[in-house]
Amino acid sequence: MANLHRRRRIFAKRARRFFHDINELLAPRAKAWLIGGAAGAAAIAVLCITLFSRPKVAAGTQALALSRGVPEETNYVEIVLTPSPTPVPTPTPTPDPTLKRGIEGEPVQQLQERLMQLGYLDLDESTQLYGPATAAAVRLFQRQVAFTETLGTAITEDGVAGEQTLHLIYSDTAPKYIVKEGMRGDDVTNMQKQLKDMGYMSETTGYYGEKTIAAIKDFQRRNGLSADGLAGTYTYELLYSPNAKESASKVQAARTKASVSKMIEIAKSKMGSTYILGKTGPSSFDCSGLVYYCLKQAGSNRRRLSAAGYSQVSDWEKISSINSLKKGDLIFFYNDGFSKVGHVGIVVSSGMMIDASSANGKVVKRSFSTTYWKKHFVCGRRPW
């Protein structure tokens, strides 16, 4: 019995030493975990096994015990705590700035305004839609980049305003629209058609080569511009102006006027046709291209002009009041900046017009009696 009491005292003494060293070695939270609940029971079981089985103690643990003044024969359970990994935050992805066909929003409108400043786009009304006109303007800009040596770069002519294209468009070194040697495109073909109609060229090729350069120089000299062979803003605008002089060799034919009923009939037949900048038919048009096509089909020999050009034809009666317009009249509107005439339509009934709309992407019939159109109204002209 004395033996049993002695062994119990030794057990209690060793238990107190064990928990004393645990208190010294472990953090309060780890200690609470060890002696609390089921974990505490498990630790007691380990203690009992250690005291009565006397396993071999690791050298490091034995040294630690000796350094604390604990007898060498005291046994310890070595516990290693593994810290939880710190979670790494997921980075927020950078939004893709790319603008392309079908996208709507304020960034599209800002892009359109910048393209108009640079001379690549001429919209008839405010829009936030990335339509065919915007895509065509972006392609022209991308082509211009390839022909601007100072930029030292080239980008794909796909009509998509990706990160690189947008950076160049909004940069201080963004090139303005100008047609020069080596370029190809519908704008080149349309320019050649105009030069041919005015007697400066004999054929169209769609390529801005030596023949086109010579024709542009002739046109520039005859119209008082510097003959550099480049089709920049002034040359382009004058080319589609009623004030432009035709070639000296072209015989000036007597002007003929259009049949009103025929002109309206042709305009109605083209409703739904695609809007494409610079086109004059028969299946796609811009606003002045539709007017030119309808006038020509109705018997007029007036050459192709821009919307601003048609508004300045002095031998057509001018209508100053929007309420005085009649069927067959041409109706003109300012652009959104009110800096120039930017759009033209054909009056087909009281308050209604047919026009090639860049915003709608096609030829439409709509009212010109809305607040927007009344605010932008310039004048009317009577080409009959």
C-alpha cells in the first residue's frame, strides 16, 4: 500500500512538472487547445504512456529539460505547431477597353468625336453605337498610321478600336486624315470618280498612284491650292463643293433639273439600303450619296457634292423656314458641333424625309419635326 501511495505522489509531481513546462513552451491559445475537451484527454493519455513506458527522449528535448533544471529522466512529448497559410488576395482584372461593332455607350461617342476632329468621320447625328460608319473611320485611321513614318508602327486594319489603336487615336501625335501615294480603299475610288466627273481623270482604279497624284495636282492648281498632290482636308472639301472648278478641257453642259415624282419614287425604293460612308449606290449610300443617286436617276446632271456642297448651290431656290418645305426639296442640318452642314435628306411629305442615316446604318423614312432636327435645321434647297 505504501508503494502505491509513493507511486501516486511521483505521478502527481511529474504531471505538475509536465504542465509547468507546457505553460512555458506553448502560446496560451495552443495550451487551451491542448488541455481543453477531447484534445486535453488525449494529452493526458499521452502523459500516462510517457510516464510508465519511459520511451527514449529526443536529444533536443532532453537538453531543454536539463537547461530548465528538470531531472534527466523526465519525459516530454514534442509538439510542432503548423501556422495556417495566409490567403493571397485575387487581383481585380483590368477591364478590356476594346470597342467594336455593336458596342454602345459613352466611350463610343467619345471615340466618334475624336475621329471627327481628326477628319475620319462625319456623322449625321449624335450616337453612342459603334456602327459601320465608326468601324470604317477606324479602318481609315489604322491605314493612316501605317503611312505615317514618324510613328514607326503599323496596326491591323480591322476596324476594331483595340488598346493600341485607342492609344494612338487619343495621343497628341495622332495623324489627321490625308490621302497619299500608295493608299487603297473606297475613299480613293470615290475621289477618283469625282475627279473623273470633273474632267481630271479618265478612269478609276482604287489605288492612289501617279495618275491620281497628277489629277489632284491639276485640280489644286486650277482651284488656287498648293499643288502637292496630297488630298488633305481643304482639297477634299473643295472637291465636293459647288465652288470647285472643273477642268479646262471639260465642256460645261447645260444644267438639267430633276423630276420631283421620279426622285421621290427612287428614294422610296432605296429604303433599307446599307449606310456606308462615301457610297453613291446602287445598294449602299451615305447621305449626300443618296441625294446624288436620286437626282441623277430623276434627270439631273448635277455632279456629286457633299451635304455642305449641295446646301450652297446658288441656282437652286433656298428655303429658310422648315415649315415652308415641299415634296422633293432637300433639307439640310448642322452637325452636332454646329460647325458645318453635316447631313441632308429628301422631303417626301409634310414633316417626313428619306435619308441615309449613319446612326441607323441604313436608308430610313422618318420625321424631321422632332426637337433634335428642328434645332439643327439649316435651310432647304429646291432642285426642280
